[in-house]
Amino acid sequence: MRWSYVMDGGRQGITMLVTLVLAAILGPAAFGTVAMATVYVLFLQMLLQQGMIPALIQRKDLRPEHLDSAFWMVMATSGALTVVSIALSGWWAGVNRLPDLQAVISVLSILIPIKGLVVVQEARLRRQMNFRPLAIRTTTSVLVGGVVGVIMAVQGMGVWALVAQQVTTGVVELVVLWSVSGWRPRLRFSSRCAKELLGFSAGSSLASFGVFINNRSDALLIGLFFGPAAVGLYRFASRWVDMLIEVSVRSLQAVSLPELSRFQDDRERFDERLLAVLGLSSLLALPALGILAAASGPLMALVGPEWSDAVVPLQILCGVGAAKALVLFNGPMLQALGRTGQLAALAWAAGVLSALGFVVAAVILRDVSAEGQVAGMAVSRLLLYGLVFLAVNLFLLLRVTTLSLDRVVRVVAPSAAAGFAALVVGQGVQATGWANGLSAQLRFAAVVLGASFGAVGVLVVWEPRCRGVVSELRCRLVSALGAGSRSPRARTANPKTPRDQDGSLAHSCAEEG
């Protein structure tokens, strides 16, 4: 799990810095154009990755023949999808009334076979819970891609700076992962192994298609109704929430599928592990989302005045992110239990509702300002996640497991309260007006610091794990002070601290006291 967090944390940290620089240079329209092209290519990539990777991870008896068969199936599919992507690029550009989109899609289509070449290597490492090579791959590729993108943006390359960033990242990912992975495909194909994998991956791919529509219908539909500038504002606000969710929750989600799959036949242990993952996800995500919502104004002022219309959408989308943090683990839960059909039905229902919600909101908001359009789309997202998706996924969780509603609420409530406290305190810092005279950087830091204190205060009072961390830190401090105050003779006579003797921090604190 630590290497999973290194992987996602490094990627999102570097991406955040690069995004700030590129956003300040390029503006909303360029971001919107690339987002509209990327969602097209990502849809095709999803068909490759999201079906086969879970199938290889979840399978109990994975043999070398499965890996080889999976590799050649993925490569054949990626070649066909690349041809389809380039052939339909002109149609997609015409639908969006943006001729420049065709060339962008054609270049980004090279990412489809590049991603296909690493599917089996990545699945194999994830199955082994060996995230160190994946962390090296991800951090290196994002760093190199970010440097290339910034250099091209400074040179005035516009949209192509973002395209070059993505292509470079994909190529470096491929080179690094093949360098650190010891597995190589053989020229063999087993139809039996292929059928065994396709039986699982078909349902998983169908589910991923529904998830894709749910998560990416914003870029698809906002572009059709409002154009690239609105897409850029919405996706830029959404990207901050996605980054935070990636760092706090996706790392856990990546570990949860192989972890839960180990206990698919031991339901008591399965439920315990699932509840532990849900609690840790809430603890990491909900307070951070409250801090982000509180600091949204200073953050956008830090990027540039052309992004001010993204402040309110960012605050609203933080609420969407909170709901996502609580429902994301139903996917690994159902995959680990082999219920891919049920997962597909749930994902498709969510995708259809999400698309319909965007269409209805777009029709209603057609004549309002750009800021109102983007904020209204964010509100439609919040209503859907907060009122529908959260309730349905909670019902499913209670139905599939033996967990009770009371246990789930007790695990999540402290983190939710901490997120709300962060929002209130952060808004209070801004309402006082004392930070208005500061620079954008200092104003942002002041709001983040105040909101963080609010969140930590609630967690220390209410959350048992945080109280334990504070208690441990206090014990270490007491032990350090006590050791420093002892005479040299006393330290020589008793060179081992009480912790060294029996490993008990509580015993150490008691003796030092």
C-alpha cells in the first residue's frame, strides 16, 4: 500500500504542478480541446485495460498460458481500435464543430497500442501486490512528460504542448515498465485460457464502459452543448478533485482488489477488510476534500484570473468527490466476489443516469452565463451522486456483506465531520478579511492552514486512530525528553529504553512519567 501511495502521490503531485503551469500559460480553451480529444481516446483504452487487468488479478489459478493469451488478445484488439480511432476522428471533430480536433485525436491514438503493450505486465505486478516497479514507472513518465509539455507551452505550441505531454508520458511508461518487469510474452495462444479470461473480462469491460460514461460524460456532453471553453473550466475544476481522489482513494482501490480476492471464500475476513479499507478511505479523502473546497477561491486566484469561473464548480465538485470516496470500493468488492454482471448493471445504470442528468442540465442552462453553465452542471452531478448513487451503493454494500448500517456510519462519521469543519473554518478565515492584503500564495496558504487545523481538531477528538497517533507522538516526545534529562551514568547503566525492552509504548510512557 505504501508503494501504491508513492505511485499515485508522485503522479498527482507532479501533475498538479505541471497543470498549474500549463493552465496559466494556455487558458481554458486549450484544456477543453484536449479534454474532448482525450475522452475519445480514453474510451478505447478503457476497453483494453479495464477488462483484462481485473481478470488476471482475480483469477485463482493463473498460469503462464493465461498471460501469453491475454497479451496477444490485447495486442490484436489495440491494433483494431487504433484504426477505428483514426477513422472516426473526423466524425468526432465534426460533431463537436471543432475541425482542429481531428488532428489531435489522430496523434493521441498512438497511445492505444502503447497502453496495450503494458496491460499484462501491470496486471501481473498488481496481482503480486508489487507496486514498487509501477511507482517507478509512473513517477518517471509523468515527470518527463510534464517537462516536455511545459517546454512546448513556453515555446507557444498551444494545444500541442498538452498532446506532447500525454504521448511522452505513455512512451516513457512503456519503456520503464518493460525495463523493470521480468515477464516477456511467448509466441503461443491457448483458446481455452482465452475463454476463461474472457468470461470474466467481458463483464468487467461492460461495467467499465458504464463507469466511463458516468465519469466522462461531462467532457462529452458539455463540449457538444457549450464548447471547449466551458469544457476547460469544468474539467480543470474536476481535475483537482480527481487528483485528490487519486492520491487518497485510488491507491487503496488498487490494493483492495487483490487483497479482497484473497478472502473471497472467507466472508467474515472479507467484510472486516472491506470495512477497514472504507474507513481508511474516508479518513484520507473527506477532510482533504473539505480543505480543497475551502481553498478553492485562493487556488484559482493563484492560477490566474481567467479561471475565476471555476471556483464555485470546484466547491460543488468536492461534494461529488466525497460521495465517490464512499462508493468506489463497491467495484473491487463485486469483482473480488466474481459478480461482474451485477457490477456491470450497476455501472450502466449510473452511466445512463449521469448522461441524462447532464443533458437535462445542459438544456436548462443553455441561455445562462458561462459561469452559471459550469456551476449548474456541477450541481446536477452533486444531486445525482449525493441523492442517488450514494444511497444505491450503500444498499448494495449492506446486501452483499454482513455489515450493518451502524458500523458503516461509525467508521465514516468522524471523517465527514472533519471535512465539514475544514470547510467552515477555511471559509471563516476568508470571511474575516484579514488575509485579503496578502499575496495570492500567502492567502492560499493561510486558508489551507486554517482549514487543516479545523479538520485535525475534529479528528483528534473523535477519530480513534488519530487519537492513537497523537498518543504515540506524545509518548515518543515524553520518552525523548526523559532520555535527554537523565544523567550520563544513568544512561550508561541502562542503555536500553523501556520500549527497547518490551516493545510497549504504553509501558515506555508510564515509566518515563
